[in-house]
Amino acid sequence: MSLRYLHTMVRVRDIEESKRFYCDLLGLVEVRRVENEKGKFTLVFLAPPDQPDAQVELTYNWGSEEAYKGGRNFGHLAYEVDDIYAACAKLQAGGVTVNRPPRDGNMAFVRSPEGISVELLQRGAPLPPQEPWASMPNTGEW
């Protein structure tokens, strides 16, 4: 049997709000979009610019008012970043709460607009501890 990873699906209530988080703040790019009028849904596939096969599928069901809960029981998405402090600062400046700050210079957690936990990991060796991150407490769940 041969397997190939395709994508991880995340159901969203607002495509533009989700794209702001995943694209504008995290740095993913839209690689494909499917509009299905019969099924009344839109699929938006996002990936890191240099890894087009590492995709997240945003699924939007037209007209749904369902409040999606349980993001933590999903587990989390994980992305490696060049500078964990800069990535967290950009997210924070964009209105995202850094739930688990990168006190260790290596790992942080944030949540998407839908409550999906997103882990950020420092590429290579951890960075030296740096304020304000080193003394920042955890906030909420991650």
C-alpha cells in the first residue's frame, strides 16, 4: 500500500477572516479554490510558499450559522518559522493572542479564528530567551 499526505481540513465560518490569519499573518498562500454551488460549499487550499504539498483546506459551508467548537480536540497544526519572536510579534500585532509564548525561544501556540491550535516551532536551534516573551505567562488554552 502506498500513501501520500494530501491536506488537513479545517471548517471555517468566514473565509476572509481565516485567510487573514493563515495568509497575512502566518504566511501561507492560496494554491487552489473550489466553489461548489450544488453542494453549497467553498474549499480554499493554502500552503507555505516553498511547500505546495503541505496544504490546509479551509472548508466554508454556505449559509451555515453553526458555531464550530472543539478546536483543541482536533490537536494542532504545526509550522516551522525562521524567527519565532518575529512570527509571534507579527501575529500579536495582527490581533492574535499568543496563548503559549515562546519563552524557550523554540515553541509557541496561537489559535486561528475558529479556535484551531497552531504550533510555531523555531527552525534550527532555539533562540536565546528574549523579553517580553521570556516572562510572558500563558493565556487561555493552547
